[in-house]
Amino acid sequence: MIIYGDISAAAMYSLIMFILQILISGLLATIKQNILKAILKIPIIYGFTIGIVIHYLFSEIYGWISPILAPTHLMLSYGAVYVLGATIPLSIKPIAIHKIETLVIGLWRFLLSPIIHYTLIVLLELPLMYEAQIMVLSIMPPAVMNTVIARIYNWKPEMVASTMLCTFIGLLIVGILIITNII
């Protein structure tokens, strides 16, 4: 919003990525079970489904309940960032231990992801404003959500938080690309 004055493409992209992250992590956590049972054990699916049904089929209820639930957006956002902050290692040791993972994530987010996203943008012939937003998002690692998911499933959250270094590098790269009018 600060950079382009519009977040429509970024919001849709983030929603899709959020859903994929939650579904895939939930499925990976229950991989040895029946796939239908695994899907039914992912709590966010119920909330998402109920939200869609109420929003589109019961607009009167949505109009009434939406202002009541509005503060939860901030609580969830700040809560997720709190989890990230509480998980970031206090020393450089975990980052040094997980340098290979950090390097792989860096290569993915700073090289492969932008190439894939740019290819899709060209194929889909998106408006310039959407292209820029998607390219910014293609570079930025989803550190907050990944850390929350790692904490939920106990998948080495400190290692995931150690890759926060990639987020700072991503911010620097995006800043340079914007200043040079590349995106």
C-alpha cells in the first residue's frame, strides 16, 4: 500500500498463499493418515468455510457480526508477529547451524521465485500495477506465517525464525528494485 497505493493483487495473492500454506502444512502434519481425515483435522478449513458461507449466503448476519469480529484481525496479526519475535534466536549460533536451509530459502525467494512469478505474469498479461505487487511478494519470504506454522506443528520453529535474515535481505532487494524502477 505504501509503495503502490493499492493492495488488491497483493491481498488476493496473500490469501491464496495463506490458504496453500495452511492446507499443505496441515496435510504434511497428518501425512500418514487417510487424506480425508487429514483434511478434516485442519481447523482453519472450518473457520474459512464458515466465513465464506456467512459472507456470501447470509449477508445480514455478516453485516451484524463483522464489526464485532473486526478487532480479531489485529489480535491475530500482532499475535503472529509476537510468535515470530519470541522465536527468533538470541544468538547467531542457530543461523550458523541452519546456513544451508537459509541459503536454500534465499536462492528460492531471490532467484527462482521471481523467475517463476515473472513467467506467470507474462503469460497471464496482468496489469502493470498487479505485476509490481506480485513481484514484490515473490521476493519476500513469508517468515511470520512459516514461524507460526512451525510453532503449531513443532517443526523446528527456531530454525524457521533463523531464516528471518532472508526477510531483511528481501526488503533490501525490493528497496533497490523500486529505487531503480525495475518494479
